Amino acid sequence: MSGLGRPWEVIFVDDGSRDGSGQVMDQLAASDPRIKVIHLRRNYGQTAAMMAGFDFADGDVIVPIDADLQNDPADIPRLIRTLDEGFDVCSGWRRDRKDTSLTRLFPSWLANHANSVVSGIRLHDYGCTLKAYRREVIKDVKLYGEMHRFVPIYASWNGARVTEIPVNHHSRRFGLVMPQWQDALDLCIEELAHGAEHA
């Protein structure tokens, strides 16, 4: 991040972890004032964790990333430089995705296709957490459920310029693999409902 030539901060969100990672985060924060930690009482889900990070961030650009290391922090400067080209949202696209299970890949494809068709915002990978947002396009968004996946849609509906770039994706080494079938169905239903509101 130092190579970007601009100020930066890192915000860790501890969503009730019991593996000692919260203490590690606190130690990192104690050693560097650019690092902050938010401790949630329990795991409220990914969207709630992201909302906490968004609310606590000070920067003009916000880049969420999962802690399972499947996304690559080395892609963050590329996302930010893409915003510098005049975009408000740059979405990561796991083009060479390392999830090989059909129960993850097909539901993901189904949800991405439904989201693109209903919203008119053509993205390959709504489910990739690694995205760069200008603060002004998300400052008034209140997230719940699985809504973090829809932020590019809401931003576009409010006039934001949205693009995507391929990003690295690594095999899962940490964390649990969660079933995707129900997520895909829920996403399709939510997107149809939100699409109807803006029709």
C-alpha cells in the first residue's frame, strides 16, 4: 500500500472469532496507528461485518477483502488505480476461480446471471468481496442480509460508473466452505424484489 503514494488505513473486523485472531489484530493495531480493530460480540454475517468496516473507515476509497486469503491483497492497488480512471466502483472478477466444487460454481453462476439480467449491470462476479468503492457512492447505503453483493447495482442506479477487472484467486486455506444453493436462491429473490422497486 505504501507504493500507492497516498495515505491508507487497515480496518480489521473481528466477527466473534474464537481462534485468537482478535488478540493478533489488537497487537497489530498497537504497533501501527494506521491499523484499527472492530470487535463484534458474535458472528452476525459478512454483510454486518462489512457495514461495520464501512462506518468506521475514514478514507475516500474503501476496499473490503475477506480474511480467508482467497482474494489477493496485491490486487488492491490495481482496483484503486482503476477508480483513478474515472470510475466509482471497481469490482473484482475471479476469472480463474479456484473453487472446484459444482455446488459452489453453478449457484454462483446462476446468481451472477440473474443479477446481471434483472439489474442491467453486467458483472461477471457479484460475489467477489474484493471491490473498490468511492465513499460517496456507499455512504448512505445501509446493508443487511446479503446486500453487500448488490452495492454495485445500488451505486449504478444512483449514477455511479461501475467497472470490473480480473483479480487473483487462491485455493481456500482457512475458514469453512459454506453451501451456495440457498444463497443463490435468496440472491435471485432479493434482486427480483429490488429490481421491481426500480422498474
